[in-house]
Amino acid sequence: MTSINLTSLEIKRSGKSVVRGLNFVSSSSRVRVTGVNGAGKTTLLLALAGLIPVASGSIFLEGSVRPSNRRKLCGFFSSAIQVPGYLTVAQTLSFFDPRSGCHFEELESSLLRGINFSEKYGGLSEGQKRRVSILCAVRKERGVLIMDEPFNALDGRSVAAIESYLESYEGKLIYVDHREVAPPEEVLSL
């Protein structure tokens, strides 16, 4: 079963083509997006998650073409997405249903270690913000997890917890990072 099909995809940002003429078909459960800085990796991930429109072409992801359906299906982490700084950690997490299962509970316990739930999101360190945001993405996903450089600004314990979770993750993982996560994977080069 083909779970990603990008056909003649063009994505524009501020009227300028960032991704143009992209074709890609994959049924792999792991897809790593690579390319030089400015190649459009983050832009592509935003479009895959249904968060920005495409100028032309089509995105077929796990049986869904419509952006609103992709938004429901995908958990998305990127520093390009800003969480309102006035919300507390507890309020931020409350938007997403907790998950169950030992792998998720281990991840949640590790990522939330040392974080005060009543603290405002805006008052957290960069690493703490990333940990909370990654956990929100994992809580939201319903079959597809899209992550844009999830390991930046994280301590070794958090990196190990995320890697362990992703090794057992059974959905589709689409990500940008310099390291491989949970092979086997397919590479989409921009």
C-alpha cells in the first residue's frame, strides 16, 4: 500500500517557489527528508501535515488528500510552530489527549522530568519547550508523526527517550534530522 504519494508538488512561501516539481512515492514506515539549508524541508513538512497550502500538484498521505484530514491524522513537531507563551505547561498539554502504553508513558515521564506544570510555556528553557512540544505532537498523532529536527537543544536523556520511543513507534514517521532514526527508512532528498 502506498502511504505517501507526492505528484508534481509545488509549494510557495511569500510568493516564491520553495519546492517545485517534487514527485515521491513510498510505502515505507520511516521517511527521512534531507537537503541543504533552504531546500524547503520544513516547508514540505508543513504542507504534508496540512498546515500550509500547496501551489500545485497533490499530496496523498495515508489515504488522505484533504489538508484538514491530514491535520487530524498528523502529530507535528517543528520550531516553526509557536505555542502561546502565556499558557501553562498543564494548559498546553491539556489540548491533547494522553496516550497509553508503556512506551508512551516512559517517553512522557522522561520528557516531563523537572518541568513545573504550573509554569508558563514562555518561561521554559529552549530544551524544555522542545520536550513539551514533542510530547504534544506524540499525543496528537493518529497514525503519522512528522518531526522537524527533534533532537536539537535536548539533553542526552531526552534524546535517548525519544529514540527509544521511535524505535517502537508503529505509525508512519516522517522527519528531518541529520541522524537516522529507527531504520529501515527511505530518504527523500530535496
